Amino acid sequence: ADSPEPAKPGLIGRLLGRKEPSEPRRVLDDDMLEQLEELLIASDMGVDTALRVSANLAEGRMGKKVSTREIKDLLAAEVARIMEPVAKPLPLYPTKPQVVLVVGVNGSGKTTTIGKLASQFRAAGKKVVIAAGDTFRAAAVEQLQVWGDRAGVPVLTAPEGSDPASLAFDAMTRAQADGADLLMIDTAGRLQNRADLMEELAKIVRVIRKKDPDAPHNTLLVLDATTGQNAISQVETFQKLADVSGLVMTKLDGTAKGGVLVALADKFGLPIHAIGVGEQIDDLAPFDPQDFAAALTG
Ligand code: GDP
């Protein structure tokens, strides 16, 4: 795959500050290694991962001359090696409907991601239904309806403040009756009261299991890449609230360096099903470890 040149200097560009990637060669010493560690930590990779990646890179190379190109390639290879096992598209099952529960804090991009996914699945010939399960935020419901219209997918709603679990149950009934391939259920993202949210999510799961004991088949956690290291604690929190099966990382088009994805892959090993690369309906891309590593290290 041809990876486009990153718009801003990546890690190695900043480390060595050179335009010409292959020469001159420089001795890999403690000072340079320390700079590399600092850059990796600053990229949100996390201290443990940054130190280990640096150590792997330096192994057998201390005191030897290396070129910028060599360091960049080694670093990209290390990053790609960590990321490859987690790069997995959302698995599709023959079950009708496959139920995808979508969780994440408000503002992470849940609504947008559901719209983008609905559009992709529809384009792939799948019949999709969306349930606007964040019944406490009228704006969220309206926003989801806008996305449903864009994607050409029905959005089931309930009056403001009504029980998300009964909406989920009705949505299951409707999706089954319609022979839908996929039911995506949006959920609330208020972390202010975790006990409430946990109970709300548990109740949704309980009622949809009355219709299909294997549901939800996926629980997608949507994370905002611009929150950096915060994404780590969000995974930890949502793993306690729900049975998270995979991640979507949004806003990787912005200034976010995305180093936190490396930390997430290293720490949790959860599949990254897709990445958000913009605000438009087609701005959802499969996660490509090689492209990601090239862009991060560039
Ligand atoms: P929710 O509260 O989790 O449902 O978040 P929304 O889907 O409403 O998204 C919050 C904001 O982030 C909106 O302004 C979206 O347009 C924006 N957004 C979502 N995904 C992306 C992305 O991949 N890239 C960019 N640049 N913006 C995004």
C-alpha cells in the first residue's frame, strides 16, 4: 500500500530534524535513546510501551551508526508489530439481527460512528436498524435521526426520559420482524453516575437477551483519539460497565498523534474495528497497522 506523506513531521522527523532520510548516519547513544523515549511518551504511547519499544529498537545497536531512515523503519516495524493483532474489521455473523451495542462517553463520536457504520453496512447490502438508546439527551436522538436519514436507515426512538431498555426490546422486536441483518443500539455516555449507567447497560443487555440469548454480539467502545491517555482510563471504566468486545477510534484526522492506540493495543489487546477520519459519512476507515505506523513515525 502506498502511504501518503504525513502533513506534519512524525516522531523521527522531530527527533533528528532532517529532511533527507537516509544520510548522514549518527551514533545511537544514550542521549539519542533518551530523546526517542521522550518523543514516544509525548506521543501518548504510555511510559511502559515507550520504554519497551525504545529498548527493542536499541537492542544490539547501541554505539553503532544508524541513519534516520533506519530508525524510522525500525520504529515503524515495532509499532506495526504491536498493532497487527488488533487490526480487525467488525466481524459479521449470519445471525439476524446481529446486535451491536455502542458505548462511550458523550462527545467521543458514538452518534457519528453509528451513522458511518450504518452507511457502510447498507452499502454492503445489509439491512440495518438503529435504536436511539440515549433517551435522556434529546439532541443525541435528533442527531442520530439526521445520521439515519443520511445513511438511509430507520432510527427507532422513544420519548425523552423513557427507559432505554424498553426501546432496545422494541427495537429487537422490530429488527427481527423486518429480518434486519444488524441492529445498532446507541447508549448513554454519562459517566457522572457510573452505578446508574452500569444498571442501564445491564438492563438493556438483559432484555435483548430475552429475544436472543447471544445478544449483544458486539459491544463497541468509541474513543476519541484527541483525549490522549484519557482513552486508557475510559477503556478500564467501560470494561467494568459492559463486556467491551472492540474499539473504534475517532478523530484521527485531527492533530491527535494517535500514539495512545499503541498503548491501548499493548495493554488491552482489544480489536480496533475502524478509525474515524473526519466528520462526513464516508470518513470511517479500516485500521491499517502499516499506514498507522508509517504516519506515526514518519
Ligand atoms: P457522541 O456524543 O459520542 O454521540 O459524539 P458525536 O457523534 O456527536 O460527535 C461529537 C463531535 O465529534 C461531533 O462534532 C462530530 O462531528 C465529531 N466527530 C466524530 N467523529 C469524528 C472524526 O472521526 N473526526 C472528526 N474530525 N470529528 C469527529
